[in-house]
Amino acid sequence: LFRSHTNYEQLHNSYAKKESDLADVLSKLKALEASLNSKDAALATARSEKRALEKRLEDLEEECTQLAASLAAVKKSLGEETLIKVDLENRCQSLMEELEFRKNVYEEEIKETSRRRGTRIVELDS
């Protein structure tokens, strides 16, 4: 009977120890599950942010492509307008030179005409 009682006590202590171990393991399991749920939520948030950032990147790349095309068009237009400006400046310079030439010719003609009139007046006086 003593032996049975000792066995019973040993079994009871062993059972109590196992119950305590089980409670500890269950407590750790709950903590790990809570941590897992928290990490799952953080992962879902990170994935959502990643999708939003990928969309933003896609939008910015499209805008960059449009701006590059616009820049190329503006550069082309600037080149064309620069050529037009140079051409107009050359034409203006040519016209200024022609005007100066004609002015000199007319002044010479006026001097010649004045000289002839002066000579004519002198001839008439004589």
C-alpha cells in the first residue's frame, strides 16, 4: 500500500509537472500566435505600401517619358527658331548694308547734282 501511495504521489507530481509544462507551452503558443498575427498584419501593410509605391513609380516613369518627349520637341523647336533668328539677323544685316549703300549713292547723286547746279549758275552768270 505504501508503494502504491508512493507511485500515486510520483504520478500525481509528474502529472502536475506536465500540466504546468503544458500551461507554459500553451502560454508561449498564444504569445507566438499573437506575434505571428502582428507580423502578418505588418506584412500586409508593407505589401499594400509596396503596391502603392509601385503604382507611384509607374506613374512617375510615365510622366518622365512624357517630359522627355516634350523636352525633345522643345529642343527641336528651339533649334528651328534659332536658325530662323540667325537667318533674320543675316537678312537684317544685308538690308542695313544695302540701305547704307543706297544712302551713299543718293548722297553722291545729291552732291553731283548740287555741283552741276553750281556750275550751271556760274555759267549763267558769265
